[in-house]
Amino acid sequence: MAGLATTFGSGAMTNSINEIENAQVMLVIGSNTSEAHPQVARRIFAAMDRGARLIVVDPRRTLMAKRADIHLALRPGTDIPLLNAMMRIILDDNLADDLFIEMRTENFYGLRDMLFRIDLDETARITGVELAGIRAAARLYGRAQKAVICYCLGITQHVCGTGNVQAIANLAMLTGNVEKEDTGVDPLRGQNNVQGACDMGALPNVFPSYQQVDIDDFREKFERAWHVPLPSQPGLTLMEMTHGGKDGPLKAMFIMGENPMLSDPVIARVRETLDNLEFLLVADIFLTETAARAHVVLPAASFAEKTGTFTNSERRVQMVRRVIPPLGQSRTDADIIMELSGRLGYAMDYESPAEIMEEIAMLAPIYGGMQHDRLENSWGLQWPCWDRSHPGTPFLHKYYFTRGKGRFVPAEYKPPDELPDDDYPFLLITGRIYHQYHTGTMTRRSAQLCREAGEALLQLHPEDGRRLGVRSGDLVRMRSRRGEVQVKAQLTDAVQAGEVYTTFHFSEMPINLLTSSARDHFSQCPEYKICAVHLAKV
Amino acid sequence: MKDKYILKKDHLLPLLRKLKKKHRLIAPLQNLHGDTLFTEIDQLDNVRLDLANQPQNSLKRFFFPQQEVLFTYRNPTSDSYRFETAAEERPPSLYFGVRPCDLSAVLYMDVVFSKNARDPHYLHRRQNTILVGLNCNAPFANCFCNATRNGPFIDFGFDLQLTDLGDRFLVEFDRSQGQEIIREWQQFFAAADETDVKAQYQAFLEARGRFSQQVHLDLAARRLADDQVPESVWQDLSMRCQDCGGCAYICPTCTCFTIRDRQTGDHEGERIRSWDACTFSGFTRMAGDHNPVDRQMRGIEKRFRHKLQFDMEKDNRPSCVGCGRCVNICFGGTDIVLFIKMTCGENP
């Protein structure tokens, strides 16, 4: 979010998903697309059928990497030097889009000066990738007429996450690969509606439609609509809320559909924080690890029991319709919020989700033309959609960037917070697998999905396995400076020697006991992707 | 003409109303969101019968539900078990508007669930059913039942079969239950004349020429039998398969299932049968995590071999009925039409 906001002015996929099919070159970086975004992977494969070339940057040899024309298996956390080196090569080879830079961007010289200071051999040493590979990737991307960059949490979940994104944006602007159809920068969202949550202001510093709370005009607009004074200071970030500890800033929390007791780093700290609250209220569809610690739990309704909209990665707002009435005593999220609000003395009596959407359309300009009647019986509309006659926006930044001119923000290498050392010699990467979804609240209740992938596995390179005397299926004790778990090993050369990989879906093996709370300064996103661990056979 | 009748379209609803008195009636209905699905009809007057679009579901789940409890058990003491099979009531059921592909699929399932071992759960649901078919005058976009040789018209296996002749249906019967309906409700049926039969034949000829999918299923089957499918075809398709199982779930002839026990209390539980798919890695994975099938390399092989080779060897016909539903549902583009085309050396 922060990375694209500072460079382009809008933190969302610039393309539509189906545009990827028409790209000539796709650069996939920090995304295990076929596992985490199969619908996007499908478009990438379709593009390859039409002759498109694929570059994958990933420390692991994923299925995407296996299919790639070029796979750069970099050391985790070295994306910035790698991307900067690509840009330097593009400059040296005269592949930069001078006209685009001139017309549509600013601060190019800031970037150029930084790039000219780069020593490419040094980059090869830092990233662990041969220069020839980086050069091939740079030339392939730089020469393409239509190139798409897809990135995901492998880019953002680092202490340098914002810098990573800025480097990606720089690369795209340097080559003029934005502002056009089939061409752009595509952050892939991790959940069906995380884009929608951000759009609606579930962020500390903005009202819906990214209208900053500290700008008077915006705040007054919402005060007029809601008839209450609103705070002019940004609120707390997730990590500030869940990692405050005993003397944290909060006395009470209301957590909806989130399970920080499994998904946040340094779970021990989360537990301490939650247990010291005067009041914890959790609404979820099942009794999660977090709900189990609450003073009051409200049963929430699932997607099949409510009507409303979800907003996906490509900014598409689509309707979801109630198929069955809420089961048992469960209520929809909107119902719960309205009832709570009413009892706390602020009446919210919306008669239907459609009425709420009407208010959204009035107050959130990018949703200006999105009322339920326009979303029904269609595949939805993509924001920005300013009014009822607007057809929606398949790709962003046509004619000009949202912030006016695209800004080159040079990003410099910032090493990961915690690298392996003698005491903790392995580097742990965490991620996701196809058959489980996040903390498994829903998927672990499906016997079929659990048959496919029912337990956490630690991917370990066969060489490391030999040295530790560990075979596939053996239990390994893994500890970091923060905690310890036991996990079953799976020997595979999909990971590089010295690196291990596992998932965070399984409560029996809460890997986030181990991960570090180091986080990006701007986005406050924790470095889930890198921490140092020690392994021993049980 | 002998044994061919005419039912006026105006009289269809009145006939269904009569039939509904004695039967549970299941027919393709369009729901509020525009989706056409085989649905049990509660009230004939408030529904939109849709005979123009292909129902998104087949009849599979009516006889072989996605998930069913085979029996429940209780063990109040540690050394005794009591088992109970819940037998649901099955009033006679009439399935109306069944296309030749779905009809063929039911006939195929009959074989699967009764040939070697009789499956009481399936047979219990299947008995006392009447199948009223509808020939396809206009095949849908992904249909290829001409290549699987069970459509667009069919002349056996139904109780009654209708052919749309514009303002009227030509009606034929193949089984005594169908004949019985014509006899009992003879006021609805008039004898067909030669023009009607000619019109039916003309409709058949025209329907055959309306397929937009052109696949050479026989050639693909021969290449499979001769082991001439290039290795790259298996790999290419397997790598794209997104492991969702949608093809098997939507397929009217995929009948693989898995069985598991679920505890419902301290001393009780139930045995559940649910649909399975051979494309899942858990389908073949063994103890110790050994898997004879490398999903990324050969994950979809079993599916196509079963439909186009093994069943061909056994029964001399494919167990794909050409309904095209898997083409529509596949996320990855690994559907059977693409497989046939690639196997025949055509570019997708």
C-alpha cells in the first residue's frame, strides 16, 4: 500500500486479472502464484501459451519457478539490490523509456544517480544470483512492449517491504510499463475482500476511499454524514494493537473475522496483550484460537448467509447473496455492528445492505456509481467508478498517475532484521499452501482438504537433512530466539540449502511463535518471510 | 404412427400437474439469479421451467449425493457397537427434461452401482424413478455428445422421450412405466402422423450439424489404447490442473467416492460417504506419504484414461457423455476437450 501510494498514488492492482493473458513478459516476484492465486496463475499460463515469457524471482523452486523461462533464486530479502541491478542494466543497455519518463514521471535523476553508484558484481554477491541471469531478466523485461509485474507477500512481508514495492514501481516506470492495458504492476491480495476492507477505511489513517482523517475537508464530510465528531489523528496499526503487551495502549478490543493468535508474529506477545485487556469481544464463524480467549464471543454469519459485496484484487466490487438464513444464533457482521452501536447509544438503522451501499457510494468517491442495482446480474464494477453512468475502470493511471506524475522513489538495500548465525544457522521462510486458507478456521473443517494437506511440513534441503540426520517424515525441533515448535520434515530441493520453509495454517504447529516482530517502518507489516532458526532432530 | 404420440406444448403444464400428484417432480428450473438447475418442484405455478438452457447440474446428486450418511453407530459400552441405517422415505420420483447426455450418465451409473457389487444406497434412490427425456435440437456451446455417440438424440433408456417440434412434442416410450403414463393420461396424447415423424428426423439432422465443438474422440481413444499420447500432453495439462476437483464433481459419470467416520459424540458417530476425485493427491497417497502419482506430472492422467480407455476396454464405450460441463467449470483449462485435441495433435 505505502509503496505504491508514494510512487503511483494508488495502492492496488493497476491491471485487470484477465489482461495478464495478453502480456508479453511477466515478472512474478515474491508470489507463489499457482498455490496462492491459482486464478492469476491460470492467466499467466494462458499468456505463455500465446508465446509470453515468464521471469520468476523466488528463493524457492516453486511450480511457477519450474515453468519459468528465467528463475532467479535470490537470497531472501535481497529483492531491492536485484531490482536495482535490473534497472541499472536497463539503463546501460539503453532500454529505458525516455519519453514516458519525461512525460509521466518525476525524480528520475534521483533514481539514476543511485543506480549509477551500483556495483553489479557486488549485487551478484549479495543476492546469490549470477549476473548473467539478472542481465537476461533485465533485457527480457526491458525489451517487452507489454510487461506485467505480479508481486505478493514475498515482497511486502519484509522490513524493507515498502522499499521493495517502490523498487518494483521504479522498474515499471523506467520502462514505461504502466498506464496501459495489459501492462502494469499487480499486487495480488491475500484474501477475497482485503482490498474492500482497505477501500472502506479499515486502515489507521483514512476514511473510506482513502480520504485521510487528518485532512479537515474529508473529516468534516464524514462528520456531516454521521452527525458525530470524528478523530483527526490516525489510529493504531495492527501490530501496535496486538503487540502492546501488558502496558499496551488498549483496554478493550473488538476483533471480527481475524485470528491473531495464529496469524500474528510472536504469538506469545499477542497472548500477553489479549489476556491483559479489560474486555475482549470476538465475532467469528467458529471458535478460533483468538475467540477462545475472549470475554464474549458473538457467532457471526458466513458468506452464504449474508448479502453484500466483496472487492477483489483487481478492484472489482461484486455482490454476494444470501443463500440460507444465518444458522443458529449467528448474525451477519452488519447486524452485529448495528446492534452494538445501537446499544452504545448511536442508532444505525439501515434497512438493508443496499442502503449501506448507497451511503458508501455517496461518501466514497471511487465507489460513487456502485449501487446494488448496478452490481446485480453482472460480474461487478471496478473502481474508480465515479458516478452511475461510469463503466468502471479496468486499468489504472490512464493519461496520468493518480498522484499526478509517477514519482521515482529510489530504494536502497536494507538487510533483513535477523539473519542466520552460528546459534540459529537456518533461515526460515513462512508462507501458504493451496489446500488451506490462513489460520484454517474454515478449511481445517473440511475432511477432504485435510486429507490433501492436513499437517504442517517443514521443507528442508536434502543436504541439510543429511547433515542433521533427518529424513522425510522425521520430527524436527525448531526454535528461534522467541519460541520453539516441533514439525515434520519434508526433504526437497525446492528450497535452497540453509533455508527452510513452512506454513502458518496449523494451530498444532503455530509457526508464529518463532517469527520476528521486526517490521517495515512505513507499512508496519511484519517480516514473516525471514527469521533465523535452529533445527535438531527430535 | 405406432408408439409415437403428440403432446401439445400447451398441455405440458397440465400433464405435469397430473403427474405431480403421484410423483416427486424434478425438472430444470431457472432460479432468481438466472441459473438453471435440476430442482425438485414444490409448487408448479411459481416456478420457471427452463427447457432452453443446459441445467448446470446433472442428475448425479439425486441418486448419489455429494455427501451421505451410510450408517450411524453407538458404542455405549466399550465392548458393544450398535449400528443403524437411516432409510429415508422415497416417494416415486419423476425426472423431467433430462437431456440424452444426462440420461446416458444415469444408465452408466446404474452399471457402476449394480454390476459387480450392488450398492443399496444408490439403488434405493434409483428405484421407483421415471425418466422423461428431452432430445437436444440445439446443442450447447461446449457439447460434444455426437463424438461420445449418445446424442443429440437418444432412442433407448428413457421411460418417455420428448422431441421439440415447435408447438408440440413428439413423445416416445421405451419402458413400461412410460407406456403406463400414456395409457393413464391418454387425453393428453394424440397419435403422431407421418409429418410429425419426418419433422423429428429433420430436427435430428439439423441438430447434428449444430455442434460448435469438433473433437475426434475415437482417434484420441485409439491413441490412448496404443499408448501414443505424447508425454508432454500429460505434463502440460497436469501442471495447469488447479486441483479443485470441479471436473469430477460436476461430471455426471464420475462416481469415485471416499468414506470416513465422523464422531458425533462421546459414544457415537457416523460413517460418511462423499464424492472424491482422482485428480486429488490424497486419492492415491499411501502410508508414509508415498504417492505413485506425481501430481504435477501425471495428476490428470487417471481421469482421462478412465473415461476414454479403461471403460472403452470394459464396455466398448467411453464413460464421457459429452455434456461439456467440465469445459465450463475448469479453472485451469485442462478439460477433456483440450485433452482430446492435444492428443490428436491439434493446437488448442
